[in-house]
Amino acid sequence: METVTKGKKMLLGGKWLGREETITVYDPQDNTVITTVPKASKADMLRAIQAAEEGAKTAANMPVHERISVIQKAADYIARKSERYAEIIAREGSKTITEARKEVSRCITTLRVSAEEARRMNGETIAFDQMPGHENRVGYYYHFPVGIIAAITPFNDPLNLVAHKVGPAIASGNAIIVKPATLTPLSALLLAEAFDAAGLPSKILSVVTGSGSEIGDVLVMHPSIRMVSFTGGLETGERIARIAGLKKLSMELGSNSPVIVLKDADIDAAVSSCITGAFGAVGQNCLGVQRIFIEKEQFDSFVEKFVEQANQFKVGDKKDVTTDMGPLITEKEAIRVEEWVAEALEGEATLLAGGKRNRAFYSPTVLTDVPADAKIAKEEIFGPVVILFPVETLDEAIEKANHVNYGLQAGIFTKDIDLAFTAIKRLEVGGIMINDSSDYRIDAMPFGGVKGSGMGREGVRSTMQEMTEPKVVNFNLK
């Protein structure tokens, strides 16, 4: 696996720059140093914004075929160097090398879909003559870019979630400034490298590394920023909404996703899907399965099979292709997960599997009898912990699934289409997966939630809609 020792530079206004003050990037598996990145200052961020003001004009005037070409060349660049990208994802984050390779593949897809959608960013004609007295008017609307996008990205998908902001921004004619997660900045810098190599005009894209407390507010509050695209925690999202001012906001703020398993379900399929949904990427996944509601007729069978598979999960070296799960992003996060589980156990929850921590590693953990007021039942655990609840009916499952301040995605396993549509209509979520766990997504679909899970939608086409505004054109023909 690639070892990086020389300090990396950030892309600021078309130039790769270093700084004397740096941030050290560690491998969470053993806390070894990978490299350093510049610790940008407020002045650096202001410089990036000033450059983006020019870049936005360039981006808006780029012909669509040029946008398509640049994005496709960036995707080609990543495809040629895919193993290098995967190794960096695995080293700086929590993913195993197998999971990292999948993320690289998804990133390439995200960029290629962005290029395809650039050619389909069309408007519509408007029937002005629908109103009496307007028979001589014809017209249409088209989409124009908002200008400069501020993108703040998380650690858990450090390449593809950045691509989900950068690809659509360029495809729709915007400039974009990325502030990547401090813990995992290298993947975002590699994405910038791909666009630089692809010939993206300078100043359209900047990736500025640094402390969110020092440069984040500068980016979010600046009047030249016309949209903030944020993926992260609810508390930070609420703060951004308070300070951003009059600009567009798109936020994906996580969840504690529910899955419902009815008595007619294929239990083996449900268990298999929920296991990977709960413990993939160490549970550090906004779509991760956290609460499973099982009809009592199937509860014992489901629990037995689920616990058996959870105990078979191999936790260990991220570089090993046979490893199922690596460490959490930091030991501090593993300790937090441990504390949340301990609180539930003190409230008379039952531990069926896992519950063990070794530095940043935390074993796949299964709980039952968790009190409804326990933190782990109400909040996003963002770790490899799942709660199993027996329920009498679908109505009870839906009521309990909705009884939290989140609503990103949900899953339901059933062979009854009427029951499936009951869940579709009544579950308070942005997406519902039938005979799949909540942890299902393709990069082209609209993606987002309700309540504390955020606002707006990602997914390439949806993101491009968010990053543009419609302009109406009317001709009064004499």
C-alpha cells in the first residue's frame, strides 16, 4: 500500500501551494503519520474566494462540450490510477482496501454521470397563451449557474462525496471551493489533481485544507458564495444555516436509519442485506442500518441468524482483502461508541454480540431491549452498532421508525405489495428501499432526507438542479 511522506500541497486559485503551518494526516489503524497538508489561514480562504469570482465567470462561459470533455478526462485519469486512489482512501480513512476500491469505482461513475447530465441540462417552453390576452407571447426557461459553490465534505467517503459536489458544479457551469474533512484531506486533493491534469481552467476549482473553525466560517458567510453544499452532522448543519445568510443551502445531515422486516419476508435475504448495511464502512455511513424492527413471528429466527453473521465479521488490517471491517476514524470516536453502548446497557439493554473495543477498533455490536430514551436509540451512532426491536404489526414498526428527528432512508422486507405501499406512504424519509436495507444507493438517484436529515437533494442530476436557477425568457411578438 502506498506510503506518503512528503508534504502535500493544496490547490488554491489554480496554484498548488504549501504553507509553513501544516496539519498531520494519520492512519487510524495504527496512528502512523501518512503526510502533512497545509493549514490554510483566513487570508488563504479569502484568496480562494477572490480567485473563484473570476473562475465563476470562466465556468459559466465554458461551452457544454468543454465541460463534458474535462469531466470525462478527469474520470479517465482516476481510472488509470485507480489503485493509487484506493490506497489513499484506505490509508487516511476507515475503509478496507476492498471498500476503497469500490469507492473509487463509484467516483468514476459519479463523474461520468456528471458529464452525461451536462448535455441534458435543458429547460422547457412555456405556454404563455394559456392566459387570455397573451396569445402573442412565446418563451421558455433555461438553467443558469448560481456562481460560487462552497462544498464542505466529511471523512467517511472522502473521494466520492467530494465528486458528488465537484462533478455537478463543473457540469452546471459553477466555480467551487472544497473544504475537505481535516482527517481525510488527501482524497479530495487527488480529485483536484485529476481535474488539473484534465485541463480544467484555473480558478474554477480550489481545494483548501485547514481547520473548519478557522476557515469554515469565512467560506460559509462570504457574500460571494451563492450556495453551501454540506455533508456532515446535524449540529454543524444547524450552525451553518444560522450564519450563512441569504444563499442556497443543500445539506445531508445523517440519520439512524430504520429497516422493517415483516413476517412474510425472506429472512436470509433480510439478514444478509442488513448485516452489510449495519457494519459496512465500520457503520460510519449516513445510510447505515441502525434500528431493525422485526415482526414477532420472525424475531427469534432473525436474531439467531443476524448474531451468527455478526460474529463472523472479520475485524482487522485494512490492507488485507479478507478483512470485513477496519477501525473507526479515530480512537476518540471508538470511545464515544463504547460509551453510548455502555449507557444503553446500564438502561437494561441486552448485548447479543460485540461490545468490545481495541484502540480505534470496535467489534460489530448487536443490542436488544434498548430503552426508547437511550441516546443510541434516538441519535446517529455512526459506528458498527445495530439495535433489534420486536414489533406486533407494521403500524407499530412505522410509528417507532418515525419517532426520531431523522428521515434519510429506510428499508422494508416483505412480499406483500400492499404492505410495501403502506410503508412507502407513511415512513417519513427521503427514500425507501423495498426488499433492500436502508443502505442502498446509486449515484444517479435523488438522495436526501427530511427532518434532521437535511434539506435539498444530491445525486448528480438533482445536485445540478440545486446548483442552478431557472431564468424565464418571454417574447412579445407583434
